[in-house]
Amino acid sequence: MRELCEVALPVPLRTTFTYAAPAAASNGTPASGTRVVVPFRNRAMVGLVLGRAPQQAPAGGIREISDVLDAQPALTPALVALGRWVAGYYLAPVGEVFRSMLPPVVEVRSVQELTRTAAGAALLAELRALEERTGDERAEAAILQAFSGEAAPLASARLRRLAGGEPAIARLLRRGALEAHSIVRSRRRRAPRVEFEPEAPEEWSLDAPRHALNPQQCGALDAVRADLASGEFHVNLLHGVTGSGKTEIYLGAIEAALAAGRAALVLVPEIALTLAMSRLLEARLGAAAGVTVLHSALPEESRSAAWWAVRRGAARVVVGTRSAVFAPLERLGLVVVDEEHEASYKQEETPKYNGRDAALVRAKLESAVAILGSATPALESYQNARRGKYRLLELPARVEERPMARVELVDLRTEFEQTHRARALSERLRAAIALRLAAGTQALILINRRGYSWFLLCRSCGAAVECRNCSISLTYHKGRARLVCHYCGYSRPVPAACPKCSGKYVQFVGEGAEQVEEQLRAEFPKARIARLDRDSVRTQEAYRKLLRAFAVGELDLLVGTQMLAKGHDFHRVTLVGVVSADLALRLPDFRAGERTFQLLTQVAGRAGRGELPGEVLIQTHYPEHYAIQCGARQDYGAFFEREVQFRRAMHYPPFSALANVIVRDANLERAGRWARQLAAILGPAEERGLKVLGPAAAPLARLRGDHRFQFLLKSPRRSLLTATLSQALEACAQKEIPDGAVLVDVDPIGLM
Ligand code: ADP
Ligand code: ZN
């Protein structure tokens, strides 16, 4: 009997599919982890074999795998297991999980073919019989005529090129005169394989001096080496203050893993940081390690080439962003997650996994050692270290006894009382900048808000101009002379009057990065100033150029959003100014305090990293808030104690397993009905200890044209949460609530 395979297909369903092994089974049944082409509905799709499927009594109705793409399985057994974990834990469609784990499919391309139906033949006869034909009819006849018979398909691309072809085909498909199928064509013979070529080296940040480790670094590295020698799964939380030399621990651990014949994976939170890390690793480890960068912004062909270089074993060290957690390394020995607290490890699209947590599961599956590094560990991670689940390694001081930066809070309330002017840059901050400019050192100015003004307010009716698709006010971008939605991208010209009440007095409120830059230029006309945010720096290339210019001293002041706060090691920065510490604090989110603390600590860590001491000025209206106080003192321990009390009292992580569930639809009434149905489905789980908050209007009650209702699920046990959600999604399907209407976010990072 023909063997049956369980195949995952990239469709938004939480099920897998059964296909028969190909008849021409010269290589036998494809192994788990092999990519195959299968017929699905009336198209061909690339899927992944997960394993054998149980033989069903009459194997009737089961279709056959039409092509096997890999001689060697694309995914290792550990990666197949990891994919199944991601799908189960995050309640994500299994096929979409595997699609995001696989390299872009460049070996095959999908082609649409058309066939003419019997109805099409009849229509052609009718059209031919007409004495006079309209333009539309002539185009339709030309297309129908191109077919030699019912069975012979034609490539749709060719027909679409005929005059009026595109709309005529659409009409004929609608009328059933044509049928469309997609097929998969091999590209292997035509396209030469692109060999993976690392980028040319850069002229800066390439020195990788091997430092003599200080005693704290030695202790931490020895502990990790012992773990590696054991060959067993271990997790280390490396809590080291900014500038404590955590990177040296990563490097030493990677060397030890390679020496033991095992591979290493390094995750960083931003694409922009992959480059510096990979340079450092190359300089330290040499070319033999084959340090390879993987992230989603690489062009498809080179990403695929890099991925396969890793799969073939040519690369033993991979540096990448969250998706690199799926890098197909074999005999993985070490996983490093740098800045493990970063929100960017969480993928906000389906599958909504956290790269850090997936990294730990992967390490476990591969009996590897994990290092989570941060100056401000996530509350969850630190709590795990406290409970003994992770080993805590601490680097409490900066290298070479360099002092921590001196942090001062600038109370904007007092500033206003004294000056009676609300300006983005206080006198204190401006004076400090002037001092740096005079001394020829550099300053970073953090303003955590893009655009020129936060919003446009009507003084007659009090309304801010809102997005057409989202319940959020539009941000004014002066460079583009438009109001822009930061959620959906909608933009419109600046109205002369209020769109709601036609009031003539509309005014811009709040300063964004664009405006702060403008103010700095006005104040310091001689200074060399640049801005770093997603509007000013749109490409990796531009980003690299800007950082390079700053690193080599071609710039004096760098203004920017939190892109500034991450990872960079600039040695001549002696001042960091934070325009407002309060923005993150005001968000309706249980992580607001944690985010604020992390941002302040990280940004303070950018000052005084070289020989020159650093000063940090933080402007705020709430200098007494504990997140700001602890951030200013860079006192993680004190912050943790305060924050953990709040989390425990409110049943937030790490004291519960949390999921955010959104029910959405373009139609308000329908969204509301589905939300009520889901509430009824979730209700019974409350007897087992699950807390269900909602349905309530989501903080973003409208987003991209959808109306949204929100549930927050807090569970004392992970298993209860997963089981409840899984059953609820089944039940929704039964009630014919469409799959896309219910969005589940397990372990959400933000609740907006
Ligand atoms: P962190 O990631 O902990 O903020 P880094 O790893 O970037 O810190 O190290 C900060 C700086 O200290 C880097 O320039 C690094 O080269 C240097 N460094 C690391 N270890 C030592 C050491 N033992 N002695 C002197 N300098 C060191
Ligand atoms: Zn919008």
C-alpha cells in the first residue's frame, strides 16, 4: 500500500493535510522536513512533509504529492519539532508557521493557466455569429479563439497581453467561460544558483581587540563553558549593566561551542545590529566559521542562498534577527539572545511568536546552552532566574572601572513655573548641549515620537483630526506636508478648517523628532546635526552611512527615536538628552513602566562608554514615578521589586499566562455579535480559574477599517490557557466565525 504523508500547507488553517507518497517513488516516501509540491483545491502549492500519516481504511479521495523539491530534507527534525511547538503554543496556523521557517521558494514559480470550458466554446460560437461586435466582445472572442480545445490550457500571462485582455479574462472567468488553475513550474534549470556572497568589509568598527577579561567576566564565561562541556540544556541569564562587556562573554562562549564541534546562533533585536555583530564575529573567529547573516530584509535570492549555505553546513555561526531562530544549523550547541528584553523579538504578524522564547525551546530540543543577555532583563526572565529556572550571571560594573553615566532628572513643571514657556528643550538641556559643542564631543537627543507635531487639534470642538480607518489621531509630518496615520499609513493634506465642525482655529500640538531637529538647528546653527528615525532613514544603506558619519565624528548631534537607544557603542558621546520620559508611561499598557525603565536605562547606557565620562539629562513631568526614579539610578533591582508587586497584585505576567484576543470586522454589528458569541464560548473556563476580561472596545477600537473588540485572558496555568484558546477557536469555526476575524496573541508584548 502507498504510504501517506502529513503535509503542512501555507493556508490560514490550524490543520495539516494528508497526501499519498508519489507513485514514482524512486527515493521512497519523502522524509519529515522535505518540501513537496501538492495539488490543493485547484492550485499547486509548496508544502512541508511533517511525517507519516496514519493509513486510512479506504485511501480513496487522497491526492498524491506531485513533486519532491528536496533530496535532503530542508528542515532538521529539531526544526520540525520547533515548528510544531510554535503552532501549538501560539495557536498559529501550522502551515504558516512552517512557511515562515523556510527560505523563500526560489526554485519554483507559480504560473496561472486558463482553460476554455464548454460554456466558453458556446459563447465563442455566439460571438462569431454576431454581425457587429463591441470592443469588449472582440477582445473576448480573440481570447476564446486562442484555445484549440477544451483540454489544452494556455498560460494566462500570454493572453493578458492581448488588447483588452486583462478585463476580458476577468469577465470570462466570472461567466464561467474560462477556468483558472495555478501550477508550479520548476525554475531550477533556468536560473543559475546564486552563490552566497558576504558583503564587502567596512572601514569602521572592525577592530576586535581581545580583552583580558576581568574577574566578573571570567566567572560568567567559566559557568557557560561548564554548561557547554556538560552537553546538556542550560539557560543563563546574563544580567550586565550597560558597558559591562557582555559581548566578550558571547564571543568566548561561541569559541567554546565551535571548539566542541557545535554550531552557534546569535540573535540581535534589530536588522541594523546584525552587521556590527557579524563583523565582530568574523574578526574574532576567522573565515572558517563561515559567519552568516540571516534576516527578513535580505533580497529573496541571497536570503535563500545564505539559508542553504547554513543548511549544507558551510556556515557554523549564524547572526540574525528573530526569524533566524529557525536557521537550519545542525548540532547546535549555543544560542545567544542579546538584549533579550526587546519587544522586537515578538513578531506582530501571524505566527505571533517570541524569538527569545522560541530560542529557549530550540536550545532544549537540541540539548544546547542558551545565554539571554540584557542590562534590563524582562520581568519574566529575571523572575525565572530568581526561581532557579535559569542561572543568573551578573556583571554589576562597567569594564575598566568606568563610571556609570551621571543621570539628572529635569523637572519640566519647575522649568515651566520659571520660564512660563513649554519648550521641547529645557534651558538645562540646551546649556548642556552648548557645552558639548564647545568641547568638541558629541550628544544624542532622544525624542520618542516621529513626525513634527503629535496631532492637529480644533480649538472650537476639541477634536483632533483622526485617521479615516483607525481610531487614532493623525501625526503631522512637516517634511511631507501631510497628516499621517502611524498605524495604517493613511495620509491627507493638512485641512485649513476642522473636518468635524468646520472651526477655523486648528492648532498643532506636541513636538516630534522633526520639530526637535528644527529647534536644534535654529538654536545651534553651526552644529552638524542629523536625525535618525524611520522617516529620515529609510534604507539599511542610509542607516549605515549615518551611523558611520557619527562614529567617525562628522556629526556633533544626533536626534532620533528609540533607534538611537539600541546597542551602539560610540565612544565620544558625553551627553544623552531625553526630551520626554513620559510618552511611554502614558500608554494604557501593563508594560508601560517596564518599557520606560528599559528605555531610560538603555539610553543612559549610550553615554560615557569610552574614556570620557557621560552625563544624561531626562526631562519629565513625573520625576517621582518609580520607573523614572529607578531608570535614573539605573537600579534594576529596585525597579524589579516595585514592578513585581504590581504584576502580582494585578495577575499580570510573570504571575499569569496572558493572551490578548481581538475580534474584528469591517461591520460593527457583526464584530459585536461575534464578540458576544466568543464571550459565551470562553465563559465556562472561568470556573477553572481563567480570568476573562472583556469583551470591551479595544484601545484601538478601529484599525485599518475594522471595528475591534478585545478580550484579555489571564490564566494561573499555561496549560489551561492553551487548551481554552484551542477549544475556543474550534468552537468559533463551528459557529462560522471566519478564521481571520479572531486574532489571538499569546504572551502579548503590547495591548494596543
Ligand atoms: P555591553 O554589551 O555589556 O553594554 P560591550 O560588550 O559592548 O558592553 O562592551 C563595552 C566596551 O568594553 C566595548 O568597547 C568592549 O570592547 C570593551 N571591553 C569588553 N571587555 C573588556 C575588558 N575586559 N577590558 C577592557 N575593555 C573591555
Ligand atoms: Zn490609520
